[in-house]
Amino acid sequence: MTRKEIELLGENCPFPIMHIIRKVDLMRPGEKLQFLVDDPLAIKSVPEELEEYPDLSCDITPRGEFWEIVINWGKNK
């Protein structure tokens, strides 16, 4: 399983959302993407945007002054 970390700290919405969706569109089965964001709007918007992708799961974890968003292709993995 491949996991890639992408730092989007200091980027304000809508740019983190656009970048995340662009990367999600290139994902393959079994792949995980990890994003680091510090814009609170991204935490609300990312799960809403991912509703259109039924094979993906999204976990958001606070990490001090930023959040970690992990997107996984395969809801049960």
C-alpha cells in the first residue's frame, strides 16, 4: 500500500480543497494520501467533497495547530 504525505500548511480555502480533489482524482485502489492542513474550512469541506467518491474513506485527526487528513481508497482498509 502506498501512502503519500502532502503538506498544505498556510494555504487558505479553496486552494487546499482543490489540491486534495486533484490528488484524489489520481488515486488508485489501495493507495492512501495524507494531507496536513491548518485552515479550519478544509476540515469541513473535504468530507463534503468526498461524498462523491464512494470507495474512499476520510479520517481527520487534530495535530496541535493543524489537522491531518488521511484519505484511503477502500473503506474497509
